[in-house]
Amino acid sequence: MADNNFRPFRSRDTLAREDIDEVVNACDAGREGELIFAYLYEKAKAKKPVKRLWLNSMTAAAMRDAFASLRPAEEFARLEQAVSFANRLFVDAPRLSDFFGVLDTVPSVRDRASAVNPGRMHGHVEFEDVSFSYDGKRPTVVDLTFKALPGDRIALVGPTGSGKSTALALLYRAFDPQSGAIAIDGTDIRDLKLIGLRRNIGVVFQETLLFNRSIAENLRVGKPDATDAEIRDAAARAQALEFIERNPEGFEARVGERGRLLSGGERQRLAIARALLSRPRLLMLDEPSLGLAPTVVAQVYALLKSVREQGVTILLIEQNARSALSVADQAIVLSLGRVELHDSAERLAGDDALRHAYLGF
């Protein structure tokens, strides 16, 4: 319990040296109780009574040192800053607890003791009878089998819930399959170190995650130690350099919260540039045309064609099969986690009966 005999501080106008001395002496005497920080001023204009803030997290020594350092009383501004900081700790404590809870979470997918670093990979992907279920009851992916050679573009198409995103999540080991195996360059990915595997994979998610920072800072999320030259090269490869240089601030221009200062196409190209910054051998895109205008979709797919020329294996998820067929070499049609059709994208696009039977258009 707090020490209720502790005299409330006076307002800012009447703060005196003895107020600070009393806190120091109280801490020395072990009278801190739960430890008291008091507001040292009345709220502006409102003239409300001085409040107290109870903190369980500070030690008596820290309390004493904080106040002792403020002698003489003329250093009120520093004391005000200390109180403001303590206030923020108190108010943000629940969120901080959640944040550290996430940091302390032990991942379910870990390196095997014998895992090796794959180094620079070629991008030859093989799924062999891969099955996965989130709850162990309802299958999300069932006996998925396909191969992608380096430089191939494979489109996974199908309705929502057909297992497309899960299939790609299994490739970068967000989860491990319950049965079957996934190999890259002939090695089961469970025998590779996670950090080495993921360095070879670039991922563009359905929703582009951008921070209210500069373009350069957002791109460096993909490679924190990237040089300015590397950032510029990635932007050029993603066809983002033109719109970046139109802005007088260039790569230092801020993008706004969640990238709101950019168009949908610009956000998407920055996401692709960020994925390309580490020069991955595999590029996975989850619904890259979602919510974009047809002209912007055409720009994104033109970009994917140029990336293919750089020898990158592309795995593309699309609900809009019409767009996906225009850029892919192979098409895998999924339904309820199962492969309904695996054929060349060119044949599927050119066969009206087959396309209507499996894709509905």
C-alpha cells in the first residue's frame, strides 16, 4: 500500500526545495510504499487538483536518485520531464507487456541440430505430396505436388480458402507440413537453416506494409545494411525509380502511415523493390493485383516479366486467374486444398472449354 502520510506536492507555482527534499528523505527512510510520483503542477487552464501517479515498477533507489538530481528546485523542467516519462510508462504498460510477450514467444518452427546454411541457391522448387492442416482436422493443403525450375513463373489460382497462401507459407517455413516434403535445389527445406532459407526468398504479401518513414528506410526493412546504390538498383529493377525521382526529396520522402501518400501501384512496386533488395532466388507474391486498377495491374505484371529475365523463380498467387495466366508459364488450379488442374498457362488461356470448366470464364 502507498504511504498515505506522504504530503502531496504543491502546485508548480509554489514548488519549493523542501518538496524535493521530502521525497529524497522518504526514500532514504524506506517510506516509499508503492512509491509516489506526484504531478507538480495543476493542469493548464482547467485548474484541477494535483494528481498522484502510483508506480509499482520503480525501485526506491531509482526514485531517490531521480529527485536528488533535481536539487535545487529551479531545475523544475527536468523533474517535469521525469514525471511525463513515468506517466507514459504507466499508460503504455499493457501494450509494452504485449510487445515483450511477442518477443519472448518461442517459434514452433526451428532449425534442426543438423541444419546447414544453403548459401546462394538456384531456385529449383519441388513440392512432393505435401499436406497441411491448421487444426489437425480440416485439411488446408492435400497432396500438393509440383516442380518449378529456376526462372519459372508458376501461378496458383483458385477461390478464397483453396490453400494458395498456405502453400507459399509452407515454402518459407511459416509452418511445416504434416506429411510430404518440400525441397529447394534437391534439399529438404527442413534441413536448411531458417535464416539461410529466407535470405533466398522474397515475399510480397496481400497488404503492403509500409511505415511512416522515408522510402529508403522502408526499403531497408528487406536488408538493413543495404547501401544507397543497392537501394537504387532494387528500385530500378522494380520500376519504382521514376516515381521516386519525381519527388524532390527522392528516397528521403516520407510515405505516410501505411503508405497513404502513395498510390496503390507505387506501394506495390516499393514492396517488390524491398523483396528484390536482397536479390532472392525465389519471389513469392500473394495477390499482387488485389485492389489495383487494371492499368496498374498491367504495370505490376510487366514488372514480373522483367524479373523473370533476371533468373528469379516466381510463385504467384492470384484469385484473378485471367491476369495470372498472362504472366505465368504454368498454372495450378486449387480447390479446397487439392490440385484440380496443373497445365501450361498458355494452353489453359487458349482453351475456352478447359478454362471455363476450371476457372469459370
